[in-house]
Amino acid sequence: MDFELSAEQRLVKETARAFTDNEIVDRARENDRNEHFDLELVAKLAEQGYLGAIVPRKYGGAELDYLTYGLIVEEIGRGDSAMRTVISVQTSLVCSAILRWGSEKQKQRYLPKLCSGEWLGCFGLTEPDTGSDAANQRTRARKTDAGWTINGSKMFISLGNHAKLALIFAQSDPDEGHRGLACFLVETDQPGFQPQEIHHKLGLRGSDTAAISLDDVEVPDDGLLGEVGDGFKVAMSALDSGRYSVAAGCVGICQGCVDASVRYSKERQQFGRPIASFQLVQAMIADMAVETEAARMLVWRAGFLKDAGKPNTTETSIAKLYATEAAVRCANTAIQVHGGSGYVDDHPVERYLRDVRVTTLYEGTSQIQQLIIGRALTGINALVPA
Ligand SMILES: Cc1cc2nc3c(=O)[nH]c(=O)nc-3n(C[C@H](O)[C@H](O)[C@H](O)COP(=O)(O)OP(=O)(O)OC[C@H]3O[C@@H](n4cnc5c(N)ncnc54)[C@H](O)[C@@H]3O)c2cc1C
């Protein structure tokens, strides 16, 4: 087992670290305060090649392996979860699905635009009445002579107000259950595609989140991604990549909590000495450091398995479950180390806590990850409908 990063991986990580410190960190607080989705910063992410890290060069990507992609996501996640969300959605949920399931024509049409940042993409799985039970899609796709007509609504869709391309999951025949599910590549300038901004979120205020209504949206036959009946598999394979990305971003938050707490505890004086010299403060920092390293190792293992082309759904769920929950704990502890100062946004730790809270909810809640892991261990699927 080799825990050493290659020279190239170290360089990519250091570059992403410098980019985060120079370009992201200062803007994150203002964007959070103003609920501003920073498209200028998104363009910079694209210039860096961070929107298509795992996409082959021939489609405009950087052709990096998963482990290296995870290193980038960790660094961006340390700076700003809103920007990390852009990378995770664009790269993992959208590009990876097109790469895996798309026709050559679809790959050539969409991947270069997505990698360059010319277009943003979004992933429309969740609906007002369909969350964890993702196979139970209420959105309907009806076959027509010209292609498909889609009707329904989607909820909590990241980047949904700015996306030019939406992956929309829909049921083509309710009697067929899973076999009727399909995924469509919907160009969002179609009449009937109507996104609406969702405001007043606990965190991720610098991230764009939409409710989308689809009223008689027309999609041509070649807008189908994979075949009818592949919809659930498309969603699950995209989530395998997306969960990895979320987990890597959470390692970044954990590391950010350690860094901020070490820095602050050495500066802050109480009882005539730095609070870092108190054993109970050191214990908090040590606990965060242990969780950070453990989360990072689980993410690296999942990345290693992906790069080796080995099954990794369970290991990815383990990484996602642990890293997200660890990041919530670390953000909470980091506020404790900062005392009252940690409760206002002069320091990044209160934003870390607000931003990280959603990671145990989206891309499968922690309970859903537990059921995926439990299914692998027991052979019993608790996720089947009653
Ligand atoms: C900011 C934000 C961004 C998002 N971005 C996207 C996006 O880009 N695309 C997208 O498609 N979705 C997105 N989502 C939606 C997200 O994936 C869902 O919120 C999530 O899947 C949970 O679904 P739900 O909210 O309907 O909760 P529910 O499924 O209603 O779950 C509620 C509670 O019940 C528990 N529960 C449900 N079923 C079970 C079970 N079988 N066993 C045990 N416990 C169970 C859950 O764990 C949870 O605790 C986003 C959400 C947010 C908040």
C-alpha cells in the first residue's frame, strides 16, 4: 500500500490550494452574505480545468484520475462549499453520466461545453414528493412522433437556474416501475422549462438552488440518455461519482476546521497564555485531526477503487457517510475552539457548519448510505418499497 501522492498529484493539489487561497477564500464570505452565485468565480474554475477534471481530453476535459480529482475537490471544499458544489454537480453528476451513458454524438455536443464552463449542467432527480425513494418519479415522459413530452416538477436542483443543460429523470410508463424510468438531456431554453430560485437556505447561500417546473417540455429522440429503463442506473452511477466528490469536499472542510482552530488557538490568549496550551483545547483539535485523516483515507480508498475500475459503491457510501458526518462534527468543534468569535463570520467556521449541514442530506441522506452499506453486509435490501 502506497500512501505517497505522485509528483503530479502533489502539484495539482498545491495548485488547487493556491487557487483556493488566492481566488476563493476572500469572496466566499461576501457571496454567502449576499446570497450571490458567483459566475465570475465559476468561469475561473473552468479556466483552471476544474469543471471536467475526469473527462478525457478529446472531449475538452483534463483527463485526471479520480484520486487527483478528489484532491482538487478537497482544496476547493476547504475554501467554499458553494463553489465545490459547482464542481461536484458539473463534473460528477452531469459529465460522468454523459461519459458513461451518452452516445458519441451526445458526448461531442455537450462535454466540451460543460468542461469549458460555456454551459452549466444540473441533475434533476429530486421532486417535491420524491426524495430518498428516488425510483418513485412522478415526472412523466410521454412518447410522441417527434420524441418525448415531459411534465412534472423537480425540487432543490443545484445550478438549476443557470444550467443550459438539465438531466431530467422521468417515468415513461408507471406500470413498468424501474423499467419505465428514463433520463433525458433537456436543453433548458425549451418552452415549458421554468426554474425558480430557492432562497433562505441554512447554508450554501452562495450556491444556486432551484425548483423547476416542466410543462409540456419537448425533447427529441436523441435527447434520451441511455435507453428507457436505464434511468435508475444512470442516476445511481452518477451518484457514485457525486458522493465521492461530496466526501472529498467534506475532507476539505475538516481540514479547514483544523487549520482555523490551530491558528486561532495560538493567537487567542486567556488566563495569560494561548488557549492552545490548554489540554482540553488540544483535545478538540486532536479529535478534529483524527476525523480529518480518517475521512481522507476513506475518500482516497474510494478513489483508488474507481481508478482501478473495481466495484466501489459500498466504499463510496462509507466515505460519504463518514466524511459528511465528520465534517459536521468538526465544524461544530471548530466553533467551540473559537468561542464567541466562532459564532460570527469573521472566521470561516460558522459558514463551514451552515454549509456542511446539507451534505448529510443530499446525494443520499446518511440513513440511505447506512442502508446501502447494510445491504452490502447482510445481503438484504431495506430500500425496496412496501
Ligand atoms: C441545497 C440542496 C441542494 C440539492 N441539490 C440537488 C440536486 O442538484 N439534484 C437533486 O436531484 N437533488 C438535490 N437535492 C435534494 C436532496 O438530494 C434530497 O433532499 C435528499 O435526497 C433527501 O430527500 P428529501 O429531502 O425528500 O428527504 P426524505 O426522503 O423525505 O427524507 C426525510 C428523512 O427520512 C429519512 N428516510 C427516508 N427514507 C428512509 C428509509 N427508507 N429508511 C430510513 N430513513 C429514511 C431520511 O434519511 C431523512 O432523514 C438538494 C437538496 C438541497 C437541500
